[in-house]
Amino acid sequence: MGQQSRDSGMFRTKSIEQSIQDTEEPEHALKKSLSAWDLTVFGVGVIIGTGIFVLTGKVAKETAGPATALAFVTAGIVCALAALCYAEFASTVPVAGSAYTFAYASLGELPAWIIGWDLVLEFALGTAVVAVGWSGYVRSLMDNVGWHLPAGLQGPDVEGGTFDILAFLLVLVLTVILVLGMKLSANITAIVVAIKVTVVMIVIIAGLFFIVGDNYSPFIPDAVTPPTTSGWDAPLVQTIFGYAPTNFGVMGIFTAASVVFFAFIGFDVVATAAEETKLPQRDMPRGILGSLFICTVLYVAVSLVVTGMQHYSRLSVSAPLADAFKATGHPFYAGVISFGAAVGLTTVCLILLLGQTRVFFAMSRDGLLPRFFSVTHPKFRTPYRPTILLGVLIAIIAGFTSINELATLVNIGTLFAFVVVALGVIILRRTRPDLHRAFRTPWVPFVPILSVAASVWLMLNLPGETWFRFAVWMAAGIVVYFVYGRPHSRLGGARPPMGAKAR
């Protein structure tokens, strides 16, 4: 029996040994079926979304010009710092829950609850936002062939719309797939990712033939001071320190990096599948770092192509890649890009929903949420109860809610998780130096500290309104912890007898 906790109270930690032992209880065990390839496909599947089709042009036109490629490299480095910390934890603590589980082992129960509550918000809103975006692409494709949904079923973002039937149905279908098993989810994801990456490669290869060298001049445009913002819309760093981010120039590359960083969000979801991986000690680092590297290369290539095809000042903001091909007289590729975006977003939804249910499942198994949700399906060995509950709730949110302004909450939630994981690596190295670590983050504590600094800087570039909403959600979470989580925590003694069934 492993050590159960290092201390008592709100900061009691759950030992690595106990976390792993909990995964062996038959009723609460997940099926191990994933390989390094599956994990890499999951990572690429969730990272490559609308960012590569939309964000590249927007950032090039408004913030960095052709140097957008350098902004993607910068953002990739920031993510790589966090990924190195995730890889050490995921290979050392191969348990569902990602940053929540890592925090429980290093920082204590209350910090773990806070990060778990944060991840629930991040993944739920992320799934709903992407489902609504997917619905928009599909409606556009349907319009191209003369099929039109009734206005009332196109969602609240459309004039006269009330309910987004496409987003609602997408989440429900993905919920069923997740209940039926991880390997099925992985196989479907692999097919869709193959289509998505093929579309991206077509864009890159075809675009090479339409590049005009003069469009890269100047590669780093002269710096421009953007219009000042104030109040809720201003970045927190401007409100606190008076520093206003700069567009273009060398500093514009870093401003752009804080924007394009969000195109990388999702690689951390790979860590939530650690418990369902056959050889997590070897395969988790490969899956996390491999998917991040592949996506960075693709992002840089696409940004170089689009800024070479059309001068950055003439790029469109809404559909830069498609419009760049139209501008060169090749509208066929615009249709291919729209198809790739629509197909690709299905995997983003699937994997965000996967991450959501695994965090919820892990918190339930620890007693911080009702244990009813920690029982796995007798045949499929999936956490079917939280998957169904959360799938239905998110489907309703996606159907009825216009949530574009809430999308930034996904960003701040991810960055907050990065900070917690990086700090956890430093603490666990000190408290448990005896642990076998199949993958070790290099240059500790330098790399984790650099990861914390980079993540905090990007968080400070988010609007004050986002910080306020995040604080309200966190405050609600702390209330729930003291009312339900702490009294029912298994680590705190509220542990059912061995062999007892969760009701």
C-alpha cells in the first residue's frame, strides 16, 4: 500500500502509489488501448483547427506581417516548455486527469481541485465553441450546394436563429463514440486527421507555385502603435503597468505570439489519456512532444505560403487562405480548404470532450465529485456516466448559446494549467526525488520557471474582462469544494470499504 498523503488538511497530497493503485480497482479502471501513434494523432487532431485556416491571415495582416512564421515558432517554444513538464508528469503519474492529477500529487488537494474545476470549464467551453464553429463551416458548404437550414435552426449567432441543430447533433454523436470505446475514438480520429493533414499539405504544396518573392518585403514591417483600449477590453498588462503591446516590428512578433499561441491549445489534452495508454512511460512523451512538433512545422509552412501568395496588407481576416487562392484565380482550393476545416473540427470537438470527461472521472474517483460518476462501463471500460452527462449538457450549451466572447476563458484556463504543472514538476522533484521518472524535464528548475514566466506573460495579455469571469468561476469552485469536495474526499477519510460499489 502506497503512502496516502504527505500532510493533512486542504494541502494534503495524494501519493503517486495511491493514484496508480486506484486505477486498478475493477469498477473504476479504464481500458488500456492507446499507443504512441494514437496519442500523436490525438494531439494533431485537437491542435489543428480553425487556427491554421483563419488565424494565420488575421495575425499577418494586423500584427506581424510575413514574420508571423517567427511568431508561430515563438509560440511553439512556449508550448514546448510546458510540454516538457507535462511529459515528465504524464510518464511518472500515468493516471487520468492531466494537470488535476499532477497537482494532487505535488501541490495538494485544494490546488488540485482548483485546477480540476478550471479544466472542466476549459474543455466544456472549448467543445461548445468549436462545435458552433464547425456548424458554421458545414452551413457554408451546404449553402454552396443549395441546401439551406431553416433560420430558426441555425443558432443564435445567425439573425433569426434560435437553436443550432448542427452543433447540438455533433456533440451528441461524439458522445456516443466516446462511450463505445477509446480505440474506436482513436480510429475515427486517425481517419479524420489524415483528411485534415492532407488538406493542409495540399494548401502548402499548391501554394508554393503561387508565391511572389516581393510579398515577403519587408519581412518584419516597421513597428506601429495600435489604437489604445481601456477598461474591460484592455489587456491586463496595460491596465497594471501601462505597457501597450506593439503591432509589427520585432516586438510585434511577440505580440503576435500571444495571439497565435491559442492555435496550439490542445496538446495538454493528450495527457488526460495517460491511464488508457499501453506503455505511458514511453509513449506519453512521444505523443505530447511529437504532436506539438508536427503542428508547429505545419503552422510555420502555412503562414509562409499565405504571406507569399498575397501581400500581408491585402489578406482577408475571415478566410485568408481560401481568399488568397481566389485572388490567384484558383477558387477550387478555397472549397478544399472549407471542407478540410469542417472535417477537421470534428476531431477537435471529440478530443476536447474526451479530456473533459477524463478530468471529471478522476475527480469523481477521488470523491471530490459524486462517486456515482467514477464507475466504468462493464463492456467498453469507458467512463460512460460523466461522458453522457457532460455530452448532453455541452450539446445544449452549443445549441442555445452564442459563446464567442467566452472563448477567451478557454485560453486563460489552459495557461493557468501550464503554470500549475510547471510548478508541480519543481515541487515533486524536491518532495519525491526517489520516484522513477521515465522522462525527465531537462534543466530543472530553469525550464519550468521559464514555462511559468512565459505562461503568465501571455495571461497578462488577455483582457481584464476575461480575468474577472475566470475569478468568478474559480470563486464558485472554491465554494463547491468546501461544501461537497472536502467532506467527501477519499483522501480525507471518506473512503468506501474495499469492494463497495459506487451507487
